[in-house]
Amino acid sequence: MRKPVDPEDVKKAIEATGYPLEHMVTERFRANGWSVISNRYYVDDTDGKARELDLIAYRVFEVQGYEFVTTVLASCKKERTTTWAFLSRDKRGQDPNIEWQPVHYWTDIEPLRTFLSSSDWRSNYLESNRQAKAVTFNITRDVFAFQVIAPPGPRQGGSPEGTRKEAASRNDSPIFNSISGLMKALDYEIEAIPDRAAQRAFAGKRIYLFRLAVIVDAPMVDVQHSEKTPNVVEIDQLLLLTRYMVRKRHLDAQVHFVGADKVDWFIGEMESLATYNSEHLHLLLNESYTSIASNRAVQNYFATVLRKRLIHAFNYRLSSEGLKEGVSELFVMPDESGGIILEVDVDDDTADFLNSDSRTRLLVEAALKQEARFTGSFQIRPDLPF
């Protein structure tokens, strides 16, 4: 059997790849209390082939039985000789066509899921934490293109034309592929979570928030086009907005490019974000319950829950009192006083009985407290046609 390649040569060969960088990033996340899944595979939405994501790092904070999961999808890239150049320009003012701070999440917690999909909670989430607002979410420049730049030196492939006297662009493939891979992985992970959640013993207890990152072992520069002559600035991290088509739909996301020597700083920012996510989203969870008095979508959600619990009880009380009319529908409506109205499909007299019957009111109080955490005032009224 022939001898293997010299161990020192093996080390040098592997060092030229991105695997040592991937290992370093994994170990740094783990050393800071994060869980890491390496080499996660997903299905490409374009050609159906299996693609690989370098790592998924996640941090879980549990608050009162709920799990708040901050997740970083990361790609690790190493370039031996080239520089990554990002071409940027000044951000324009308010632009209705650009969402600079998209937030990607998934949850099976109700009524939080309904509340998040039907209310303007993002602006407060993005503004409430000073550190996250300034660093984690704050895109300062509009990156409109990127290029991989090769330095002067021998031409690629050992061209007989001699050495290259000037730096040259080698297109944008490594940068573009890192972004598109992350976008596809993000979409895949969010789509796959429901099936995984259905297999858990205790569903309805978890919310995921996602961030995307490219860890780069290569010099990076920001080619700023603010003036007539571009200004080239060396950088060690950059946050950009990317737009991509996934499953024939537009998907916007922020991608954080982080230099390899900036990894500990980045993990610290993500740790602060994970703490903030658990605190702020728990407040939003509480708010999702109190919004029963104001949010129509949340009212409809609780109407579905209360129908299953109360309609049979209502009809039992009516029949026990010799009243022939029965309840088949129930709706939750806001009350001007800050309470809620339970509308039922019966006439005025039947509704008046349910509203004044002490046993019925105790049943409703218990159901509202247990299902909706609601202890305010309520009225049972007939379902009005107008």
C-alpha cells in the first residue's frame, strides 16, 4: 500500500479550504452556550437537489414554559488570495418599495401566531432595543452589487502571458452563492418546522426567529459611491439587504457578512439579541391575549376556541330551563367599555337569559380566564343582522 501524503502537506491542503473556519465558528458558538447543527442539508427549490448549509446555531431561552429560539443560519467562506468588494451607495429616505428590516419567524404559539400576523408589532420590536437597533438591524448603506477582486500577480491557470499588472474582477459567484444558499435554506427551514413541531409531545410552546450570516476568511472592502470618485474602505463586517426569488416568490432578508477575526463580536451581538428576543416576544405573547378586546383576528381565533367549549354548555342550560331555542354560533366582538361581547345566534329573550343566568356566567368566566386569560367584563348578546 502506498504511503499517504505527508501530514504537514495534508494540514496545508486542508487549511486552504473553508473547513477549519467552519470548525472554528462552530466551536466559538458552542463555547458561548449555543447549540450547533453542522452540515445541514436542504432541498433546492429550483432543481430539487440536496444542498448543504454549513451550520445552524441556535440559542433557546425558556420563559414560563415557552421556548424562544434565536437561530443563526451561517455559511463559512475562505478566499486565499482575493478580496470581497461590496459596492454601496447612500440609502434613500423613506421608500415604500424597500423593507430594510424584514423579520423572519415561525411559531405555533396561539394566540401569538394570530397576533403577529395581524398587527404592526415589527416597528416596536426593531426600535425597542438600543443595541439591536444600532447594530443588529441597522443597514447603513445600500449595497447594490458585489465583486470578488483578484490582486496583481500570476494569471489564473498559469497563462503564458505572464503576470497580471493590475487587480482584476472575478465576478460575484462566491458572494452570490453564499447569499442565495442562505435564502433557500431560510425558506426551507421555515417550511420544514411545522412537520417537526407536529412530532413534538408538547406543541404550541415555541417561537423561532432567524438571522443570516456569512463568515468570511478574506479581506472585505466597501466601495462607497457617495461621491463622483468611489471611496474604498476596508471593513470587517457589513449588514446588507438582499432580495431573492424562492419558490417563485420574492423573499427579502438581512445578511450579515462577518470577518473571521470578528466572530466573537458577532456571537456576542447574537447573544444579546437572543436575550432581547426572549424578553420582547414574551411581552408580545402577553399582549396577544389582551388584544382580545381590540384585534379582530385574535377575536376570531378565540371565538373558534370558545365555541368548542361553550356552545354545548349554553344549550344544556337552555334545555334544562325548558327553552327550545339552541345556540349554534358564537362570535367575539369588542365592547366600547374595553370588555368583550359574546354574540350568539338566538333571539333577544334567550340571549337575555344566558346573560343573566348565574351558572352560565360562571361557565363563561371560567372559559375566558382559562382559554384567553381574560378577566374583564363581558356581555352575551344576540347576533345582530346589522
